[in-house]
Amino acid sequence: MPDDSQDLAKDLGLLAALTIGIGTMIGAGIFVLPGPAVARAGPATVLGFALAGAIALLTALSVAELGTAMPKAGGAFHYINQALGPFFGSIAGWGNWLGLAFASAFYMVGFAEYIGTVLPVGGLTVAGLGLSGVQLVAVVGSLLFVAVNYIGARETGLVQVAIVLTLVAILVVFAVVGLARSAPAAVLGVLGEAPRMDAVLPVTGFIFVSYLGFVQITSVGEEIRDPGRNLPIAVIGSVLFVTLVYTVALVTLLVSADVGVIADNTTAVIDVARLLMGPAGAVLLLVGGLLATASSANASILASSRINFAMGRDGIISPRLNEIHARYRTPYRSIGVTGLLIVGFVLLADVETLAAAGSVLHLIVYGLVNLAVIVMRTAPVEYAPTFRVPGYPVVPAVGAVSSLALIGYFGAPILALAAGITGFAMLWYLVYARTRSRSTGALAGMLAAGALPLSAGVRRRFRTGGAAAAYRVVVPIRNPETARALVRVGALVAAAHDGTVLPVRIHRVPDQTPLESARAQHEPTLDEQLFATAEEAAEATEVPVEAHTLFTHKGFEAVYDAAEQYGADLTVIGRGPDAHGSSGRAGSTLRELRGAVPSDFLTVLPRGLDVARVVLPTAGGADSTLAAEVARALRDALGAEVVCVHVRDDATAGMTFLQRWAATHGLADATLRVDSGEPAAVVRSHLGPQTLLLLGATSEGVLPRLVGEGSLVDAIGPLETTLIIAERARRRSWRERLLGR
């Protein structure tokens, strides 16, 4: 039987991870909060944002270390639960969840404020409900985003990247225009003004909600490629980048308009943009504000489902809350409860209270995260981070103290709210979670052993190693009708290399559903049927079969991620009448422009492998070399005649080339044909019953195929025979990708 394992796709690269953090942070924090913050601290608000960024950076360093050691869904909650135990885990889980709900409500009210600049909602009231127009828009917006997450939006990664790039471009234009029109003395005056620390520290805590996104990167740590490298860069880099953006944008605001124009104005950036660039500037920043607040709200709702999943997995809350919808494949209960919380907070609190509540709850969590690093470094547990906090133990200690000390600068109502939620979380642990929690925490073991934090504890490390893997052929399978043929092709090539064939069943999961949750609730019956079919297809070749189920948030792009994740030397994919990609090549046009495929690829239009002849047209090149390997495997396994075809007007020169090429590639016994004429017509003339057509990937670039007649595959037209397109993994320059060789 095959080795059947269920895996989570590593389908988030560095850019995707960065945009998760940046896209969540560049939201209402810079588009809504500058006005209320300037009213509290004046120009010293710039220092407040910079100081908040510095405190966030200290926590980001700790998060980066913990994330590389424990890349599990749940992020900060998971680290605290594993390090400090379920008592503090309950505080962190509830604080993180409710903090995100408060933040989402804040973002939606900010969204409504921006809507109010173009629609007359400010003076609107809803009779009988006591709702203002802003509240009504915020409630409707909240319900819309909750519904989108409930139903399950897919492939949102590219949308998030596009939104982040658009926001950054808008803020760059705003800053460049504003600073270019300002005298250097004005800029130096803002930066050089002596701040009042009694105003700076309270405003630092108030605007800390602007720095919540970086921890969300770790919530998808299991899905990040090369997390040891990419996760720390994304976490730390997003904080540094956003701090720079905030500082420059605030300086631009303060040097471009009087404090009176900015103070207590939640849409101050629009008014200042109108002063700088006229109506076009106001529209530009309006679009930015709407995108930023909506993106942050949606990202926070999505992140909450991952925290709920981790809490349910570790026994802090009922795992029933994470049940996946039978149709939409989303954690609908978790999303629904979060939606109710967001709507309730919108109705009960104003924008400043929502921002402060989101900030104070996350500061509690961040303080505990910094303590978790100290405990994990000291406790006698398995702990092997690939990134380590520089300046340990001073840096995490300062991070913990600064995060928790900042809480003292909030007003009495917010402190009472934080104390109430913390007390509820403690009571929840004692009444519900204490007997259900699946973790005791490293701190409990350390205290039982008589060790204290910062003492010299025992740290064991995971080590991996071993010989290099054999030749591996990955075959994504989905349909029982095509799985047999695809695995058969892959197994034949694997047999020729003494390799292994890896059938991979890819399950696409909505972005709202944590991959581990989808795996936990997966029904494997169909997978088992597919794997049985795959094993039968490979049985005659006697190659080892290593079957995998892969859960991913991506569509067809997941095929490439699977090839990388399983170390494929060759990937075999199916091609149908509605082919996914760029004709004549394995991938889509977008993938082709981005770069090379991660392994050799065979794209198969399966019409059966009961073949007597293999027709291999060639003009040389790397892709034809791969096609020759496949032809040899089919010849040796099936006894098929190989017919090598070369199109050339000079028959003598053509035959000389073809003889040399065939001998070089182990096909000296093949039938050689040199014909003149139109290539597609020549190829069609050699096709017939029990024939398999084997082509190297097209050498034409994207542009010639788009403006011309397409590739040779298009010119040949519909086929009744099996088609295999062979594409060698290799680097191609931009010129080759666009124009061809």
C-alpha cells in the first residue's frame, strides 16, 4: 500500500507573507487616527507613532523567534499557551480574539466615516433604532464582510498584494507632493519640537491598534515557504516598513496644514490631500482610505478564525465552534460569532473607544509573547528556532515591560474593560478550560523542576539529515478518469530513473479556513479511492508509490507549490479541453512571466496509453531533451515505435541533424522522418490510431503567441490521440519569456 499522508501546502512566499502584515496594519491607523491623535498630542503624535513602532518591533523580534520554532496556526495564542500554559493561554486567546473584533469594528467605523465624505450619512438617523448614519454604514459593511468570509472567498492573496501596492503608491504620492511643497524648515520644525511625554505615552497606547497586523503573519506560519527565512523577514520587515510609512505620512500632514485642520478630524488626510492636490487628490486619498479600512477589517475577520481554531485545538474553547460548513468549507460558526461581536461593538462604542480597546487587549498579548520567549529559552523542552532574538534576554524583557507598562496610560474606562475581559478569561479557564486543555505549558514543567526564567535550562534540538532523495515524480490527481493515465505516465518515467511516484490529491480550501482545520475535518473516502487507482496504475512498473493529500488555499498554482514541497524532479499534470494555461507550456501566462516552473513538467492530454507509435517532433533544445527521455521510457516499457520528426526544406541537412540528435539522446533505433512544409500539417500527417504525440514546450514567447496564431499545439488543433508536452525546468530571461528564443 502507498504511504498516504496529509500535508499542508507551503503556498505563501515572502511577498505574500509581507502583505498579510502590511495590509492589516496600513488601515484605519493612518487614515482615521491621525486626527484624534493630533488632538491629544499635537505634533508629538509623530513621536507617538514612532514609539509604538519601536515597541511593536521588540515584540516582532520575539514573535519571529517563536514563529520559526513553532510554525503553527494560532500565532501568539499558540506560543503563549505552549510556553506559559493554558491559564495565560486563555487570557491570550480571548484577548486576541476580542481585540481583533474591536479592531474590526474600529476599521468598519473608519470605513463608514470615509463613506460619509461622499454620501450624506453624517446627519442621518434611523428612526426607532437610535442608529446614526455612520453606525448604519458600519453595521452594513460589517455584515457584508462577515458574509463574504462565511461563504468563503478564494484566491484572495493576489487581491491583497494588489491592495497593498495600491495603498503604498497612494501614500507615496501624498508624501512626495506634500513634502515637495513644504519648506525644509517646516519639516525640521515638526521633527525637532520638544515633545511632552505626558502626552506622547497616552497617544502611543491609543494608536497602537495601528500595529496589530504583524502577528497575523505567524497565524499562517504553517503555510509559509521556508519559514526559517521568510517568516522573520516578513514579521520584522512589515513593522519597519509600516513605521516608516506612518512617520512620513504624519510629517506630511503636519507640515501641509494647520493643526486645527487635522485635530479631531477622522478624515483629515482627505482634507489635506484636497489642499495639496485639489479634488483629484481628495479622491485619491478617499479611495486609499476605503481600501485600507476594508482590507484591514477583512484581514482581521479572517485572522480571528485561525485564532478560534487554535483555541479549539488546544481545548480552551469548544472545537464545535470551528465546525466547517458542508457547502462553503468555512468555519461558519466562528465567523458568525465574530460577526455578532463586531456588530455589537459598532453599536456600543465610538471610534476612539474601539481603537483603544483593540490596542489595550493586544498590548496584554504582546507582553505575554515576550515572556514566552524567555520561558522557552529556559525550559527543558524541545525548542529549536532558526531565528533568535538579538540581545537576549534584554530585548524580550524590555518588550514585555514596555508593552504592559503602556497599558497604564489608558483612561479608566478602557482599563476597566481590559480588567473585565482578563478576569473573564481567568474565570473561563477555571470553569471550562482547566479540565479540557491539551497543554500544560513549558512554564509548569520548569517550575516543577525548580528552575526559574533566565536560568541555565536544558534545550534539546531537532536535527534532520540523511541521504539525498531518489528521483521523484509528483502527479497531482483529482479525477478518477484521468488519474490512472497520469500516474501511469509518471510511473513509467520514474521506473526509468529508479525513482518514486508521488500521487498528490490537492484540496483547495477557502482562505477563511485554517488548513489544519480542513485537514482535521476531512473525509478521506474519495482520496482513498483515487490512491487505490493510482497504485493500480503504477503496479506494473514496480516503482514505489508515496501518496499525499495536500490542503492549500490556492487554485492551480498549488501544483507548483506541491512540486517544490515534495522535491519533485518531474511533475505530471493533466490538460483538458479547457486547458488552464498558456498553450504549449505547463503553466499559465502569469506563471510563465513570473519565471521557470519548479521542476521538469509533463502536461498530458490523456487518451489512453495503448499506443504503438510515439511521434516526437524536434528542432533541438532543452525541452526536446526531456521529451526524448519520456520517449525512451515509453519505448522500453510499452514496446512502442518512436518516430522522430524534423521539419526542414533541406532534406539532407535535416537528416544529418536528426541522426545526430537521435543518437545523442538514446534514440538511434528510432524511425527518422524529415519533411518540408507547415509544421502543424507535417505533425498531423504522422498521427493515427494508437499514436502518442510527444512535443517539447514551445520556444515562442508570450507576445508572439498572443498576437499570432498561438503555439504549435493550437495550430495542430483538436486531437484524438494522447498528447504530452515536455517542459524542462530552466531559467529564462525576460526577453525569452516575452519574445521567445
